[in-house]
Amino acid sequence: MAIGEVGAGNGYFALKLARRVGPAGKVYANDIVENFLTETRDRARQLGLSNIETVLGTETDPRLPAGALDMVFMVRLLHDLGKPEDIFDKLAGSLTPGAKLIVVDMEETVRDPRRPVLQTRQDFLDVIARTRFAVERIDKSLPNPRVVVLVLSPR
């Protein structure tokens, strides 16, 4: 299995995913901050994980390989994306047939007008509606009531 993580930061989830897919699998850890990717590479080396490839992206293109990913994972990032539609468009081109985009974020029930970021579930759904993705499932089973998991599939 090949998995991409957009906004991987220091590799917390990418390292867990790399263990999960095993040596025959591959994890592409993407971020727009080179220092985070350096830390991810160092941590992977210390843990003996050779199936992680770091990818320096931009604010509008994660630069993940085309048509190669069985799943893309994005945690606590959607609310901060300046041009989420651009990112989602690029991600759609990175997926294999039947692959999913998993988006995990924190949702508010009421929008705070002083914060110029996506905040509510409706904000997230409005963005997704403008992309090449459809919501397949919404999961609220995690212990924190503010965490929402959106399972998306390409249209």
C-alpha cells in the first residue's frame, strides 16, 4: 500500500503509517517546511524505517506522485489551507482508482467571525463541494467530540 500524508509536520503519523504498511509499502510524507521533513527523515532513520519518502510541497501543490497513492491522510490541516480547492485538485490526480482521502480536523459548532479559517463542518463541506471529491462518510466516533473524520472519494 502507498499512502500520502499532507502536512506531515515532524512525521508523527507518517512514522506510524510506515510501520503499518510494512517494508513492502510506502509512505510519502509531505510538508511545506523543509525543517519538518528533515526531522521526519532523521526520526525514520533512527527507527530503521526505509519506506518513508519526504516531499517538499507548496501552498497549492503537495507534489505527491501522480496516480500512485492508495490513500491520502490529512490531519488538522484543512482549516488552515489558504487554497484548499487547489490542494484537493492535485490530490485527486495522485490517487489510484478506489483510493480515499481521509481528512481529520477539529470542528466548531458556531463560527467565530474573528477567525478567518474554516471552522464548522459546513465550512468543510462547502469547500469539498467545490472540489473533485465527494463525502463518502462522516465519522464522529473518536473520543474528542470536536474531531470529525471525513472520508472522501474522487467523483
